[in-house]
Amino acid sequence: MKQATVFFTKEITSDSLKRIYHALGVNLKGKVAIKISSGEPGGHNYLKPELIAPLVQELNGTIVECNTAYEGKRNNTKDHWEAIKNHGFTEIAPCDIMDEDGEIALPVKNPFHISENFVGAHLQNYDSMLMLSHFKGHMMGGFGGALKNMSIGVASSHGKTNIHGAGDVSKIWTADHDSFLESMADADSSVVDFMGAENIVYINIANRLSVDCDCDSHPAEPEMGDLGIFASLDPVALDWACYDAVKNADDPGKAALIERMDSRNAIHTAEAAEQHGIGTRHYVIQSID
């Protein structure tokens, strides 16, 4: 049975972030996109510029985002640029709202629900990607990690509605729940096919472990302590390892996040992504501490 390696450090610092990237042993080539969540204004759990700046700058990376598909301050380019600037990201690196000039359709092979995934058109300007994700809860997905960042995060505003509606944009908030999770996996597989699996690496920072996502302008305060940084070349193994780490944590505050994850069947996104062949649930943790 093939196992993926998931690297781990308890230390959440700029230095440990660089070290865990180097542990992956991959040299991202060409123009590097660094996909983060810019964070909904009002919220404060998003990954901070000062934490990620040294790695972003070492990779000569461009911070990339796409507009949202819901009410708030990031559902149009003008307001989203303001949020990116106000949160300090433009001070550390070039930034790019990838759907500022429209979208492109990526085909999905053997889809569960969506045969096309609509992503920011600027995705085609990049040669490689770092999915730099804040692992935490999510109101609909149960948790947000690498698989959510690569699906919903890389999708254009219209693409987000397509995923949420499992192919029917009129059902953005009413589609069958597991179909939404499977549609995220559909989207993930299209991005991996487009970029090439060898050109994407994944890091999840498990800090500020709120039950709510960074897309929430008033997220709940975390009830459990930070876990650390996880990294892998396999997005399924990475998200699964973070899910297991929350469940196995010696922290009574974990109950709220576990309830949020399991009530939304969160691990099903990873199960569906595994069926798409973009990763495996079987992993070994390798500490770099």
C-alpha cells in the first residue's frame, strides 16, 4: 500500500514554515502562484503576512486569490483589492486576483457532478503553485484545508457557485450536501490535471482553529490550541492528517471543531478526491522538529 509522507512541525514561525517547505524536496519552477485566503474584512484568523513573507519572498511568488460568491467585501475586484491591501499582503509580494479579467473552464475527467470547473483566467499565467492554507473549520465544508483552497479558492466567483450548486448555479446554497463536497473534489482534480501534480505543493497551517472559515467576517473564537504546520505533496493525505490531528489532540477544546467537521461529513471531500486519484488517505507523519 502506497503511503504519502506528511511533514509536521509544532512550531508555527516563519522559519519553521521555510523548513517544512524545504523538507518536501521540491523546487517549484517558473512563475510561482501562492494561493492563500486573503481573509474577509472583520475576521482576523487568516494567515498573517509577517508569518508567510519569508517563504513567499524566497520563492519569488505571487500571492493569488479569486473573488467570492457571497455577500461581503471580496465579491468584486475593487473591494477585494482593498481587503488584500488592508490585510498587508501587497506589502510583502505581488498580488493577483486571478478572475479580475474573467475565467477559463477546466475539464473534469470522470466527474461526480461538474464536467467543467471555472477558474480565474490568470491561473494560466503560472507554472507552479503552493497551496498555502489555513486549516480550520468551515460553516458548509466542515473544515477548510488544501482541498478547499484548491477548489473553491481557485474557482472564479461564477466557478464557486458552480461548485456549491454541484453544477446548478441556481442551487448555490440548496444543493445536496455530499454533492457539494464531491464537486469540490471534481474541481480539485481539474486543477491538478491543468497544473500537473508535480507542480503543486501543499502546506496547511493549523493555527487559530476556529469552527468558522476565514470567509466569515465574525468567526467564532478558537476553543482549542494551535497544532502546528503540516506539509505534503499529497493534498488528500495532508487534509486527512490535519483532520486526524484535531480528533486525536489532547485538548478538550477540540469538541466544537470535531462537531463542526463531522456534522458536515467534512472528510467526504478527501474521500472523493482520493477516488479521483489525486491522493491517498494512507499517510505517515514525519516530524521535522
